[in-house]
Amino acid sequence: MTQRVYQAWKGSNKFILGGRLIFGPDARSVPLTVLLILVPVVLFCVFVARHLRHEFSPYNAGYAILVVPILFTIYVLILLSFTSARDPGIVPRNSHPPEEDLRYETTVSADGRQTPSVQIPRTKEVMVNGITVRVKYCDTCMLYRPPRCSHCSICNNCVERFDHHCPWVGQCIGLRNYRFFFMFVSSATLLCIYVFAMSALYIKIIMDHQRGTVWMAMRVSPWAVALMAYCFIALWFVGGLTGFHSYLISTNQTTYENFRYRPNSRTVAYNRGCANNFMEVFCTKVKPSRNNFRAFVEEELPRVVTLPTTTTTTTKESAEAEDEIGSRRQKVEDDLDIGDDLMNLSQRCNAAEASNDQPHQTLDIDQSALGVADRAATIRTETRHGSWGRRSGSWDIAADVANSNVRESQNYATAKEERG
């Protein structure tokens, strides 16, 4: 059965509703974020806003204090869903490296053999607004990352204009959801300020009505005090993020670029001025997703990378050297065989003479053959004993082997003179 793209997705994302919504691998944090928003607002509406309805004239104006946080909370949750449940700008990965960037190289080994190999440059340079920018090759996605793109190790995807991976929204923050992320954080900041201000106002009203101290008002409405403390702590997080990202937008940077590069080496290729930078983030059309997660997977035929044909050329000198080595090797093998036969024949004749106690028979052996036998014995002895500690291919004869060969030759000559 043919699978859809989201079913065969190689990243770490999680999909729901048949691939219509995409989350990061840590999507379990999203319900926690929702509770951190909903619970304080519900407590505020029940224990604070409900009592403030009658404190403003005309009478119906007090209901605005109750309606505003409810509508604002719905707005914040919608922004949260736009941030965490959509494609942040994932670059589709390739099934094979780009052929136009492949480099075919030939490696020459020590014995002269040439081995062709395929390599791809790790970086290449592109022009952005007249400034040269270096982009890197991603081994996982098998593509050159576009400028300002980075590979998220949590989601295992390359994301355009990668800012950071936010665990509170369970998603990467990139080109297609950065606008909604900033609006979510800034709106949450305003909501905290509103709840904090209305809770403080309620404490003030209690103090005025009962003409008591702050401690007495706090005992009357402990939930208002708890909401003020909660909003004060939350403001350090969401308020700090709002201020930090306002600075990043004004200078057209990302969080990744701000922490990755030093101030004196940070690129200015994308900075178009404060006003234009804000216009780029909030007033431009959101680019459509490059991925159709509900589409069916198209099976691709396996691609074979054809290496360039390389002809191994052997020079005349190297060919002659190989022929000479081959002839020497064959000659040595033939000499070994001949020497073995002659030595065996000589031993059989000597043994027969010793057993029969007959006059010595004359065994005429060609001196050249004898030389071959001596060389054969010497070579075999050197092969057994003389190769330890020497380089391969060394035919040096040990001193004891040479002396034994001389003594054997002298004994053979004496015996031959006596027989003569």
C-alpha cells in the first residue's frame, strides 16, 4: 500500500489529523503550556474579575474586565497553535546528493593503481545582497543549506531561517512561524501585565472599602496575591523573551546567529534597517510550505552514480620492470625444482655406494647444475632462517649458510679426486 509523506517522514516530528498538523518530538510540553495559561486566567475570572464587575460605572462597563482576559486568552492560544502545529520552514531532504556538485577524484596508491572516488565539497559560497555568504552541506538531508538555514538536532530537519527550538511550544522556530512565535510571547506578556494590574487594583479596592492595611486585604483575597506573584515570575520569562526578540528583529538576526557568531564577525548581509526589518517579519506574506505531508510518496528508481572512466597507463619502464620481476620469480622457481632433483639423485647414489661397499662410481654432475643446487639450498635456507628482521624481498645470505655450502663443496671435490 502506498504511504503518504507524513507516514514515511524521516524526521522526528509527530503528526496528527492525518498529517494536517505537525509537531516536534517534544509535543507533550504543549498541554503543559496551555495549562500554564488557562489556569491563572480561570482563577482570575472567578476570584478577581467577578468582584470587579460592580466597581465601575456605568454598571455594564465592569463586564469588560471579565470579557477582556477571556478573549485575550483565546487569542494567545490561537497564536500558540499557529506556532507549534505548523511547518516551521522545513527544507525537503534529498534522496541522493546533488549531482551537479559532485567531484570525481582519483587516488593513486603506492603500487601505482588509480582508484576513482566521488566527493562533495563541504561548503560553497553564494551571494546575498552583494555579500558573499558561505553555506554548508548537510550530510543528513544531502543538500546545501540555504542561507540562514540550520539543521535542528531535535527535529532532525533543516529549517529555513532557523531561530531556535522552543521546548515550550514543542516546535522549531523558523521562517514560517517566527512571526506567530513573537506575537504569542508578546501577547502572553500583555496578558500577564493585565492580570497583575487587575489583581493589584482589587487589593486596593479592598483596602479602601474596609479601610485596612495591605496585610488585611491580602487575607481577604489570597488568590489575588497568588496571581500577582505568578504573573511577576512569568513576566521575567515572557517579558524577557519579548524584549530580546524585539532587539533581534530590529537588527534582522536570529537567536542562532546571535549566539553562534561573535559580534565582530556577525554578518550584516540581511540587515536592511530597523523599519524594514520589522516590515519583513510582520508585513510580508508567509511563504507556502515546501512539503505536502498528505501527498503520496513517489517511488524513485535507484540512481547509480557513474564514475568517470579512468585508464591506468603503465609506462615502458614500469612494464619492463614488472616483466623482469616476473622472469626472475619464474627462474627462481625453476631453479628450486631442478636443484631438488639433483640433490635427491646425489643422495641416493651415495647411499647405495655406502651400503654395497663397492668402489665409488663416478657421478658426473654438471658444474652449472651443481651451482644451481647450491643456490637452491642456499635460497631455501635463507627463506627459512634469513627473513627474520629483514625487509621483504631481501636475498642476503647468512654467514653460517655460506660457510656450510663451502665445506660441502670441498668435501665433494675431495671425494671426486679419490674416485678418479
